[in-house]
Amino acid sequence: MFEKILIANRGEIAVRVIKTCRRLGVKTVVVYSDADAGSMAVEMADETVHIGPSAASESYLVMDKIVDAVKKTGAEAVHPGFGFLSENSEFAKRLETEGITFIGPNPYAIEAMGDKISSKKLAAEAGVSTVPGHMGLIKDTKEAVKISREIGYPVMIKASAGGGGKGIRVAANDKEVEEGYPAVKAEATNAFGDDRIFIEKFILNPRHVEIQVMGDKHGNAVYLFERECSIQRRNQKVLEEAPSPLLDEATRKKMGEQAVALAKAVNYDSAGTVEFVASGVDKSFYFLEMNTRLQVEHPVTEMITGVDLVEQMLRVAAGEKLALKQKDLKINGWAIESRVYAEDPYRNFLPSIGRLKRFHPTPEGPLGKGTVRVDSGVREGDEISMFYDPMIAKLVTHAATRDEALDTQAAALDRFHIEGIRDNISFCAAVMDEKRFRSGDITTAYIKDEFPDGFHGTPATDFQRTALICTAAFLHGVFTERASMISGRLTAPTPPRQDWVVILGDEYHPIHLEQGLGEATITINGGSKHMLVSDWMPGAHLVEGALDGEPLAVKVADRTEGYELSHRGVRVRALVCTPTMAKFHERLPEKEKPDMSKLIISPMPGLVVSVDVTPGQDVKEGEAVCVVEAMKMQNIIRAEADGTVKAVNVGAGDSVAADEIMIEFA
Amino acid sequence: MQDIIEQLEARRERARLGGGKQRIERQHEKGKLTARERVEALLDEGSFEEYDMFVEHQCADFGMQEQKIPGDGVITGQGTINGRLVYVFSKDFTVFGGSLSKAHAAKIVKVQQMAVRNGAPVIGIFDAGGARIQEGVDSLAGYADIFMENVLSSGVIPQISVIMGPCAGGDVYSPAMTDFIFMVKDTSYMYVTGPDVVKTVTNEDVSHESLGGASVHAKKSGVVDGAFENDIEALVQMRRIFDFLPLSNKERPPERPTFDLPDREEPSLDSLIPANPNSPYDMKELIEKVADEGDFFEISPDFGANIIVGFGRLEGSTVGFVANQPMTLAGVLDIDASRKAARFVRFCDCFNIPIVTFVDVPGFMPGTKQEYGGLIKHGAKLLFAYAEATVPKVTVITRKAYGGAYDVMSSKHLRGDVNYAWPTAEIAVMGAKGAVEIIFRKDLGDPEKIAEHTKMYEDNFANPYVAARKGYIDDVIRPHSTRKRVIKALRSLRNKDVKNPPKKHDNIPL
């Protein structure tokens, strides 16, 4: 085993690698950019080397700087983490020539799997199932039908140059090919000036299922079962679980064996992932690509197999023989991971940057019927910068069954508190509660299907309504009692009032409240009676306790008036007032919202890249008016209605704050 | 006998109706509560004791003798907020448009005088059309009587005004002399002369809102200390601020139990100051992490935002926080910030509220706009206020404390009681660049030498230790222990006894 390794990465994965190294007694060197100077990884590492400015292209991606750091510190090997240089065969080769061990696969394997076409060919040769299709030229409609029959329906007829929904048709039978083929051809000619067409199998209900493999330098390879990562947004994974609810034993074995065959074909000697697209209809599966690195979502595999993949990577890189035997590997229970991103789900998941004013991850260890693991590389007070990936933590839960793992995940999400930036926790929690996700009947289009207009919070269920009413009442009871204990009173505090009205959103719920020490009995609408027990105290952002004996966690944020409560995907404002005040509330008409349709406001803090309109210009709905960049992402801002530009308040290169008015319409 | 008692109830009933059902409905349609509902919302349930319910005006001109409504357009009395005594008056727009008659003024003066005598604050709720024109000069006399009481009560009891409808002409000056003014957005406005007169005199076309709405006074003029969405929110917040205030200048700030630990450490404060000395950070985070339970009632958040002022609690007892805000104009002191903070410091000093000051100030704002506007005198207000204040003063310098602005911000030299600095503090006459350009003027043509001098200056002078060596700083503390240290300091100052020389009053540069 190595004595000292260098980690050519940052954030949570650097921390993750350090944890295993510490356990194995391996010393660690962490390289860091300006932005990461005070990071958690830097604090935890045995040695650190500064490698330049914040932009990855000037630090984490510069091979010379990494190699220099290795030489300077005398590290024997480099763990690349994921992203950055992890799948760069040049880097692996460079290390080889410098006599430094790369903790990853050999350069040949990286290269062979790095190219989409060659990897597909290699996979097919190794007996891995690939998507049936016809890449060659197609003469006419008749041939198209023939090819389609060979592939098997349904098929996808696709213009070579197609994209964005144009030049694509799905055909379920001969007749549809006869209609579709000429249509696509004509569309392709007109739209792209390129009439090349190909036909391939159309995968119904596609799901993303991937196999974790592990190989060594002695020709051994095993698979550590699958992960399902179908819950994606803009091709970015959000939730991952292992095993997959889709697979049965036979399919799992077949998929695993094919993955191992491919690994062996390229002498794969590290941790890797073979990605498949699987059909939710018939469990048929087809090779997509192989990722020659540790995956972000590796913890779910670790949770169900009990294998530390980073440890395995270190051991095989050091030349050890793989100690894992296929027959010994077993799936133990179920694990699920939520990627906690710095983004605002209520605003179309726009990235959110800033200082983590509060960062209280769910405590690791047992929770409910499962256990919680948090992989994170940040602490309270750290800055989420625009330079790197917006993922701030991975919340992993493990339990005996899928339902229990999901329950634990939901409970863990309810206890994960972040302030200072926006996060997607409420969205992940909403998915945990969603029926279709629960049933396991998911596809890669799940988010688009279930949240077609984006995420706006989920409506409260009956249970949640009760829970939120009781929580609001409890909070108010504590506050009221405390307020009555102020010095300078004319009389001793009177017994606390018991009749209140909880205004939850726009619903009025009369309640009867008996507040005790650390507990309250709440009767709602003169009907159901509930007991809430909690040791919550003013100032805490999480009300944790039990409602009628069942564990409950509700996040609470103070608002000018009332409390903002969050549970799972529900976020609601709760006011607790006397019946008289409730009447006053009813009397006050709802204020009209200011007309925002005439304004273009910045959806997030960022940099204006370009302004595409000038005052006086007529703009059509949907037309791009400016581009704002944040976190490496260019966001095109579009007009929400037809109109004439009245004023442009920003220019290219300006920094804008969230909600800043950028463009005004007449 | 029985029917005589019943008659009382009937009379009360008539008085409670004010201007009648129709007018009450109109008030509600406008999104406003009635005067009586406001009092109910403000005070503890059932605690209101009304005075002068049957008062009527005495005017006999213009047919007014035919129009009399008991109460005469204002509801007055006393009650409690969380059990503590408060006097209130609430103008009733449904009765003669809330206009001020001699009798109406006398009702207000009565509660003002009772409040001073009994040592309890006054909260006034405004929603009125101005003077009762029919009463002529009597109405003007009535205004002046109220103003006189406002002035005599100033510094004796806290006075708060809440503007919940029109407030124009003579009506604006009573609120103007109180300690805090709050407004309700969209339904209230405040100005000396209305849009019609403005149009005649200056030919400006202006709406009620853009002349004197909450958005104007909370952001541009700084006349009001906060704006709220609606009547209820405003009144609930009045209950909140009331809990921070002592009842009078004879009392200590109120105390209430807290669940927050005095020695709570906040490790994240160790990374609050960014690596780049020119990067901003949010000073509010420091206040919220130091104050009990993160509870902070900010005064004038949208005006002079380069300085933050407001109330919080430490160990359950009220303190006033004053802090430069690097997020806005780098936390520089300008006219608006100086005025805002000076008034707040003086309020705290009047009412025995200890002042905790967090300093990150690069200096005073340069420019003709500031100098023409009289920055010298406005800046001097803050200096004056801090210097004369005899309440406990604890100061923490987090980063920059440059030049005269260092002196101003509750420095040791202005009788700061306990002055701390974070290790990131730079207490100096100015920033390195400026200082080097003056001290080493002869090397200006040589960028290498200048860089060398700058480095030397930064290393030797841009730190807290030069000041600490001279005793201008009592200790350099770790940021994460700020709460603990400030609390310890305040405990030691509980019996502080400092008196200024006897005088009629000082002559602050107004």
C-alpha cells in the first residue's frame, strides 16, 4: 500500500478519499485553487499544495501543476476523483512516464472507452448488448421498412443532423415507417440540408441503469451490482438508488456479466461503471458507455455491498490482487442518494451561489428504520462559488427495503438545513413522497413527466396539514408563553389563551391549544386531538419531535409575521392568531401583486454576458433579451410577452443581483 | 336604575360605531382596519381602557353644531402589550375624516401627559385628513399642544407613530418628533403639502405614493423607520418592537428568559471576512449570530443601508446594534448613514440601552454631493452621539477602521467601554495604498518600490496590534467567540455610572 497519495480534486470527493486514506493510514496531499484555500479538504489533508487561480482551467485541469505538486510532496500516486482529469488518458500516460501511479484504470482502457463509437464497437465485440440500429445509408422507404422489421418495433427514424425534436419520428409498425420515413427525409432536407437518415430501436420507458465494476492488474474483475439513476434533470442525475427496482435476478446477472466481459476486454484495472439504457417495458437493456472513474453516486453501491470502493481503487492501484470474489458479493438492503445542489427548485432550478450562512446536514447514523450517510466537502461559513459544480452534498440513506430506505431519506431530507443559498432539498423530498416514484415505475423522463411546469412545491396531504397546524400552534404556544414572562408587567402572567386560529396559507383552522413543557395537545376544528412532543426552543430552525407518537421534523424560518414551515415538498406560511385577529385577516383584501410582466428581472446573482435588445426595439414572446452567467452556466433570459423595450438598465460585463431589474418594457 | 345603566351601554354602543357602518365598510374596502380594530390588534386582548369616549367638539360655526359624533375622530386610552403598560391614540378616519379639532387634540394631550406621569410609552396611530378647517385657529392651537407634549416627553418615554392612512400638513409633525415612525405600504402616505399644492407651486406632477408613500419615506427620505405590508403586520411588529423598549428613561431595558446559551460559539464567523480585503460580506450575519436566538429588529433597513441599526437581545436583555455594512457602498459613512445611526445611538442613550458596535468602515464618503450636502455636520452628529452617550458601549472591529471614521465608530477615545478587534482588523489612518502614496511620495514613479512599501505598510500597520499595543484596543479576540466576549463585557458594565457635566442641554450639530 502507498504511504502518501495526492488527491487531484476538491470538495466532497477530496474529503471522501481522505476519509478512506486516514482509515488505511495513508497520508494525503490535497491541491487547491485560490477559491478553495480554506476548504474542508485542505483542512483535513496532511499536506496541501496551492496550484493557482480559482478557474479549474488554471488549476485543477493543469497537468504540469499536479505533477509538480506530486514531485514536491513525494506522493506515490494520484487519485483523480471524478471530473477534472479523472478520464483524461493523457494525464494517466503522463503520470506513467513520470513514474507516478494513477489511481484509476490504465490509459488504454480510458482511451478505448472514451470514444463513443469505438467503445460501442468494443462492447459489441465483447458480447455486450448494444442498441440495434442501422447506421448505413437507406435507399428508400421499402428498405426502411425492411430494416425496421429487422430491428423490431418500435423504431426511431432520425435525421443524422436532427435535434431538438425536429427530424425524429417513432414508428410502431410498417405503415408508420412508410409515412414517417419520407416525412423525416423531407424535414431533414429542408431543415438541415442533410438528408441522411438512420433507424434504431426505440426504447420504450427508458431507464438509466449502470453496473459498478472493479478490476485489478491481474486480470480479475467483478461487478458490484447496479445503480439506477433515472431521476435526472437536464441530463444531470438528481437521485440514485441501488439496487434498481426494475431488475430481477436474471437480468442483474446478465447485465453484470456483460459489464465484466467488457471490463476484461479492455484489461480494466480500477473502479468503473458500465452504463445501460434499460426498457421499463421488457427489461431489455443496451450499452450506452463506460465511465472509467469513480462515480458521484458510488456511495449507494458501498452501502448495499459493504465495500469501500476508494479502498479497492487504492489497493488495486498499488498492485494488490482483488480480494473481492463475485460469489461473495451480495446485495444487502437498499440505498438511495439525493444530490443536494445549490439551486432554486422554485425558479426552474437556477444555480444559487453565496455563503453557507447555516449548514446543518442531517447527523450521520441511525434514523428511523435506516441509517444516514452524508458525503460533503463544505462547512457552515464556506462559500459556494461560481467556479465549480453546484453540488454541495450527497445525502445517502440505507435500510432493509426500498420503502424503508426512501422513508429514511425523506426523514433525513426534512432534517437537512441550509441557509444563505437556495437548495433542492424540498424538491428531492417531494419526489420521495410521490406515488409513481414510490412504485418504482420511473423513466429518465420522470421529472419532465411529473413536473412539467417546474416545481412549485407540493400541496399538503391531510397528514401534513395536521402536522403543520400542530407545529405552528406549538411554536406559537412557546413564543406566547415566553413573551408573557417579560419584566415590567402590571400583573402576573395570565394563564395562556387556548383558543387560536391557525392560518395555513389561505386556510383558517380554529384550534384549541394546551401548551405544556416540551409538549402540546392540539384539537383541530373541535375534532381531531393531537399530541406534539418536541424540545424545540426559539432560535432553532428545526422542530424535531413526535406527533401522536410518530417522528416528525419540520423546518421553520421566521418571517416578519408568522412562520414559514417546510415539510417534504410543502412550504407554507403559517400565522397563529386570536379569533378576533383572524377576523381582521379575513377583512383585509389580498393585495394585488405588482405587474412583473413589464420587467425582466435577474433570476439570480451573476454576470451579464450580453444584452440582445436596445430601447425602442419590438420583442416577441420567447425572444432572447439577455444572457446571464452564473456557475459556469449561461442562462438565456427571454421575454415573457410581446412588447417594446423601454429601458435597458444593464450592459455586458455588469454584475447583477438576484431580482435586479435588468430590462423594462413599455 | 336598570334603564339608566342600560342607557350607558347604548351610548357606548353609539360611540363605538364611530362614523357608522357605511364608512367602516369603506375603510375595510380600502384594505384598512378601523381605528378601534387597530387598537384591539395592538393591545393584549381585553386590556384596552378607553378614555374620553363621549367627548364631542364645541364648534358652532359652519353648521358644525348639528354634526357631533361621540369621540370626535380619535380613540384614546391605555392598555398593555404583553402585560406592560402603554398609552395609545388612534385616529378614526370614519369620523370627520379623522380631522383634528380642539377637543380631539385635548384627548391626545391627556394621554400624552398621563404617559409621562406614569412612565409608559405612547403609540399613536395616524389615519386622518388634517386640521378641522371649520375650527380654524383652534385646530392649530390643538396641534401645537400635541407638539409641545411630544417635545417634553422626548427622552422621557418612548414614542412611536404608525402611519396607516393619510397624514398630511400639521399631522406630520407630531410623528416627526416621536422616536420611531412606521408606515403601511400602499395605504398610507405622509407629506407636508399634497400633490395639488405641489402642482400649483412647483408645477411638478406627482402622485400621493410617489410624493409621500412608504417607498419614498422608507428608502429615499429616511423619514420612516420601517414599512409593512398591511395593518395587521404593522401592528404585530409594533408589539415586537415594544418588547425591546424600556417603559421610560427611569427603567432598565426589559428582560425576558432566553433559551440561547451565553457562551455559544459560532465557528463559521472565523471565515466571515473574505480573503480579499475588498470583497464585501454581510454584516447582518454577524449580528444574527451574536444576538439571542438570531432575533434582530432592524430600524430603517432600506435607508442608509451602509449602516445597520436595530434592536436585539443578549442574555434576554435589549441591546442596540450599530454596524457598518460592507455589502452597501463598502460600509462607508455618508450623510444618510451618519444621520440614521446618530439618531439611533441617541435613542439608546436616552433609554439606558447598551450599544454594541461592529466596525468595518473605510472612511467617510468623498465627493461634492456629500460635501455640498453638509457631510461635515451630519458626520459630526454620529461622532457627537457616540461621544456623549453614557450607556455601556462595547465595540468590535472586524476589518477596516480607517481614519476619522475609526474615531467615530465608538472608539476607545470616545469613551468606548470595552473595545475588541478581530485578528483581521486593520486599524490605521488609511488603507495601505493611500498611505504609501503620501509617505513615499518621492518613490511614486517607481512601481517596484511602491509595491515594496505597500507590503511593508500592510505587514506592519494593517492589523489590530499597533492599536492594541497602545491600549486603544482592549483585546484581540477570535471571531467565533464574539458573542461570549460581548456578553462578558456587558455583564461587567451593568452598573456603569458615568455622568456628563451638568448643562441645560448640549448643542449637537443639527
